[in-house]
Amino acid sequence: MHEMSLAESMLEIVENTARKHRAQRVTSVQFELGALSHADRDALAFAFDVVARGSVAENARFEVIEVPGAAWCMLCSKTVTLAKFGEACPECGHYQLTVTQGDTMRISSIEIV
Amino acid sequence: MCSTCGCGHGEVKIGGVPAEERHEGHGDSHWHQHEDGTWHNHTHSHQHAHEHSHVHTHGSESHSHSHVHAHSHSHTHEESLTGSHGHGDRDHPHSHEHSHDHEHAPLGAVHAPEVSAARVIEIERDLLERNDAIARQNRQQFVDRGLFALNLVSSPGSGKTTLLVRTIESLRGDVACAVIEGDQQTENDADRVRATGAPAIQINTGKGCHLDARMVALALPKLPKLEDALLFIENVGNLVCPAAFDLGEAHKVAILSVTEGTDKPLKYPDMFHAADVLLINKIDLLPYVDFDVEQAIVYARRIQPKLTVMKVSATTGEGMDDWLVWLKRGVEVARTTRLNDVQTLRKKIAALEAQLRER
């Protein structure tokens, strides 16, 4: 479960940002998570909750903004939705797809007091 | 600690030495090659890495810069039987990262109505940015040295190490190879590789479930400084976690053995999407197992249409020629790239010197 190391990276970014802005507490973390990314939403939320204990971000709300998957279909020559890997192009039923969106794992903002 | 697999940090060992030591690489292993081509280690390599960050305030806007400095020195001792020592190259890669945050105070009131002092800080930073920055440094180092680096990923027991041993033995005298081994525990795999005469360094991830770019960066100075060679990075046997982490490799090579399920690419799509090469291993066992090779390839290409697929048996050697040809071509491309880079640099230096003479 690599979500643990991802959560540690997340806490590092959050703590550094909080320190720079002289925050007393981080009240929430807004996080963009792609449908085709390498992390599971619940596992990441759980891992962040664990690693944030005793830190400035303890008990911070973890708000996930889901980013849907999208891919370029070679055959249709257009962008189509791709909910998960292994699915066919919803238009033509083939698999000549190149992912164009949905692999995001990014902290978009934090809220501090 | 994670409740799913117990994955955690702080227990990483590289060549048996804890990776968290303050100064990596002091008094470390040191490689020299014997007349028979076998590598032995006993070296001094020296590495410093430090980070600092500072904040500059420009009126109402505040910018912060953080820098990661990585210094590595490696000294190659070419030890001959007469006992003379030669000090070889030295290099100091430097890299700097900069990041900027922007604070928007008035928005805070909207987002946190209960506290008027609440502020929203826009960050827009990728979780993997630090790993990816180190991976880029690794990749540059591979390019500079003409190394064709491969990240081998698979389930435990797919035959990665056996394949490596057979590959190294087949390429002996033709292409130099070095190996970075990743496992939770034991030096067993590195020992198996060293028995072939090739240098190998073992990373033990402790409770960790994957290699990351930093572990590879720390392991690299502990290997002899090969040029125009193959570098195999054998990742921890795990079809999930290593998918997310770029190590700086030229290719992620997924290994799927025929004793596994035909539908494995569909079950573990993240890894088969991250990989661009698929080796189907243990094909000598096909008569005894219920594995449909063509169907597995169809499934894998649904996930990653660009996959290069090769079928091999590390035990009987069947199909190994395709793999070896592919590897040699990769090393040749890496060598050409390195030489072209050197040539480009020489041309630039010549042009600059010409400019100086004109002054």
C-alpha cells in the first residue's frame, strides 16, 4: 500500500506550506484525485489521517475532488471518457486509447487558521 | 502504518546500511574488477544531500523557494595486481527545485465562515513531484553514462531474478551489466546476481512495498561507474505499488509468468498501463498450465496498446534471443545518445572558445 508514502509526501507539502504561512492549524486539505491515478481514495484518506496525527494538520478535513478519466481514441480521433483501465472506447468499442486526463494526484489547496 | 499491507518507512537499507544515515555513503563499498571480469567491492563514495527553503515577501505577495542540493562524489579505484591505484572521475550533479505558493486571504471567509482569520492557500502541487524530480536526475545520470536502465516489475515469483541471471550470463563479454535489487528483506537476490560476476547492490525496503527514485539515487554511487552498459533495477515483487514511482528508467518491463492467470493484466491494470514492455516468462511450462498466451497479450494491450511483447523461458533459453537483441539495441541507442551529447558539448565549447579568441 503505497498510499502511506503518498500520504507522507502530502503531509510534507502541507506542513511546509503551513509553516511558511505561519498557520496555527490546517483545517482542511483539498485534493484532486484522478479516476486513473495510482491511489485509492479511501486508503489515501485513511493514510493521511494516520500520518497527520500530532502534526499541524491533525484532524484536518480531507476533501477529495474527483477528476474523471479521459482518453484520446485513435480510431474515433476524439477525446472520450474512460472510467477505468481496461474499458473500451464508448463510441467504437476498441481499445486504441491514450489516457489524456485522470492520473492526477495533486493537493490543490489547504485551509489554515 | 497501513492496515492493508503493513507498509511503512524508515527501515530502508541499501547494501545492508540504513538509508537514513545522515551522510549517505561514507566509508562505503568500493568496486574493482578482477582480471576475470568479476566485480568486487570496497570503495569510498561520498554523498551529501541537503534541502533548504526560504520565504521572500514582496509587498503583499509571498514567494517561497525550496532547493534540493544533491552532491555526489564517486571515486573509482582501479586496482591492479601490482597494487597501484588510480583515481578516476568525479562528478557533482546539482539540481534545484523551485516552488511558489500563492495565498488568497479574502477567500478564507467564504471557505471557513466560523473563523474570520481562516485563509485558503492554493498549492497545486503533485504528490509525486519530489519523486519525479529525483527520477529526472537519475535519468540524466543514465543518459550521461550511456546506461540503458530498466525497471523490472512483476508479482513475486514470476522469475525475475532467474531471468536476470540468465540474461547477464548470456551477455557476458558483450555488454556490461549492473543490478539494483529491491526486496523487503535479505541479500539473497543480490547474492545470486553477484555469483554471475556482475556487480549488484541490494536495497531492502523494510516494510516498504516499492522502490522509489530516492532509493535508486542512493544506491547508484555504490555501484561501479559503468558506461554504455545495462542497468537492471529489480523492483519489489508487487503488481500494485511500484506502478506509481518513476525511478528514471528507460522502460518499465512487466514480467508475467504463465503460472499466473491469463487475466492478470485486467486485474492489475495500473501496472500494465505504466509498463511499455511485457515479458511473458516460463513459456517452457505452457504444456502443463492453463494459460492462454495470446489472450493475455490481448488483455494487456487493452490496457496499454503500445506494449512491446516478448515470450521467453529463462530456464530453457527459448525466446531469449529476441530479448537479448532488444537489450543490445537499447544499450547501443544509449551509447549513441551519450556520444552525441558529448559531441554537442564539444561543439559548444569550441564555439565558445572561438568567441573568446575573437575578443
